[in-house]
Amino acid sequence: MLFKMAFRNLRKNKRRTWITLFSIGFGLLLAMTFTGIGDSGYTKMINGAARLGSGHLSIVPSGYIETPALDKTIQDTEEKIALLKKYDHIDACVVRIQGQAMVATPRDSGGATFVALDPGTETSDTAYFLEYIKEGKLFDRDDTFGIVIGRTMSDRLKVGIGEKIVYTTTDKHGEITSGLARVSGIFESGSKEVDGYFIILPLNRMRDLLGYNNDEATLLAIFLDDHHRSEHLKNRLQSEMNDSSCEVTTWRETMPDMASFVALDSSMNYLFQIIIFLLIAAGILNTILMSVLERTRELGIMLAIGMSPVRVVGLIMAEAFWLGILGIVSGIIITAPLYYYLHIFGIDFSGLIHEDTDVAGVVFDSIIYNDLRLESFLFIITGAFIITLLSGIYPAWKAGRLAPVESIKTI
């Protein structure tokens, strides 16, 4: 009965009700749009950073994250990969050797970070560099002398496809060792950090050079269908693997710069949402309070003929309930066309984003998409509904405290 009365009361002043519903809907439009853009952007950046080498999850030697070194290795990589294939939500798992090296040609030299991988198991979904090879190609399994370098390094060393590069590093026992390679491919990601310092080398060649056995590496890079599952899977893998010589780490630990950026940017997004919700709450409070003040005489008569203050409070809260429900519906209706366009087509901001704008080596995507996660959507609409109900508490309390005689005298 109270809900029917509350719905009829909202229809008495349709203009005010429509304005309130529009304000709620517009607030939800802003919240869902900016949160969806954030969800999409963070996912692309995290996935790109994971493909640089470490994956969403990594199995590394104990203590490797604090002090990475080539003498710290994991054993039985094939056995571990076979175990990982049994888990859901793991898309791929690849063996990697990562370390530091010096690269040199007769013309110049410099430092580099190398990633040694097996070309037979890698795709552009696991190796960031493969997506951006502009000249040549990735070496195959039979090519133990291939190397893929970035455009910036190619220009600095003044080498092209087929030319020689000497790289020097330390082996498993701390001895200096060198290898000779021919450039098989040149990639150009747009990040000077990546294009100037990363090189890709054959896994088996590096195992021989570093003194590793055929089932040894510095890490296993694990790629998930959703990076949000990384923490849960980390705990599960760590407990079930039962190997004290290695540990499981998430992308937050292996890529602290990326994790810090995502945390800071998402915090700003949450602050923006709080401001939006506070503005919505102020509008709803004003609407309900004005409604109570305009109906002081009506509410006084209802109290005088026997309606209890508790039911009056319930009536006002029911109005807040309807405003919350109808506001959420209006927000979804208003947001749907914009969400569809941004989700399918996106907006190109290439004219505003500099080509060298990157975080942890991953260049910002100039096309902005909206890919709102279900959890974010539920959080936003639940928050809007709760705030609407909270906004009705003070007007409801004020209505419940009306004195019938004085209220009836009100004109």
C-alpha cells in the first residue's frame, strides 16, 4: 500500500520527478562511462606489460624479484607446464630466460635487456614484440643465431637485417660469456624504452651459452584470460605446487611501476565517482525534502486521522526507493547508446596522445573504448541506489516528527 501511495506521490509533480530521474541517470552515465574506459584501458596496459616478459603470473626462483640474477633458476619447467595446463583460466604458459647484456657492433655498443624465448611456443598473445615487427621476422627453432632488436637500437648500433651483433652477459656460474647473432627482425612498438633496450634471443641458444640444462630457465610466464584472477590463482598455485625453491608472483610484483600507475589512476576515478554520487545525493535530498515541505498539510491530516509516524517515514522512504529504481532504469537507458558506440567503435584520440606516451614500456592506445566489467556495473548501480535511500532518511525523519495540529494549519 505504501509503495502504491509513494508512486502516486511522485506523479503529482512530474516535472520535478523527471528532473531528478535525469540527474540520477546522467550521474550514472558519467560513472559508467569513465569507469568502463578505465577498465578497458587498464586491461590493455596490464596485458601489454605482461607480454613484455613476465606474464600475469610468474613462477620464479625464490628471491628472484628482490635480486634478479642469471644464477637463480627454476628446474623441471616442462613438468611445471604440464601441471599448469590442468588449471582453468590459464590461456598459455611459456618458458623464458631474462637478463642483462651488452650489445656491440663495429660502430657502437650499449646495454640491453634480453628475453630468450622458444619461437615454437610464442605468439603475439604472449610476446609483445611479435605484434610490432616491421622488418624481417622472428627467428625459427633451427636458427640459433637469430636476434630481434628494436628500431631505436637498430639506429643506434647502425645495423640492419642480416648484420651481426655481439652480445655479452654472465653465465650461470658468474663467468663472462659472449654470443654472435645476426639480426633477423626489427620491431617498432613506439616506446623508446622498449625499442632501445629490449632484444629477443633463441631460448636453446641462451641455455647453451649460460650453462643451463634443457629443462632450466629463469621464469615461467603464465597468461590468464582475466588479469583480475591473478591473486586468487597465485595463492592456489603456491599452495599446490609445493616447491620451496620457487615462488609464484603476480604482475603487481613483477611490474611495480604499472601497478602504481593503475592504483593511482583508479583512485582518482573513484574520487570522481564519489563526487558524482554526492551531487546526485544532494539533488535527491532536495527533491524529497521539497516534496515533504509542500505536503506538510497533507501529511499532518494523515497523522491526525490515525496514520502512525512510522508509516509516514515508510511512505517517504518508499518514494526514495522508487526514485532509486527509476533513476537506475533511466541511467541504463541513457547510457546504453553511448556505451554501445564506445564498446564497438571507440573514439580516436591519436591527435592528443603523443607517440612516446607510455607506462612501463607499454604505449597508450590512442583509441578509447568502454569495456565496463560486470563487477563495476553492479558496484555503480548498487551505490547509486543506496545513496538514493540514504538521501531520503532526513526528509523521512522530518516528516515523521510533524505535529498534526500545527501541520494542518499550514497553508
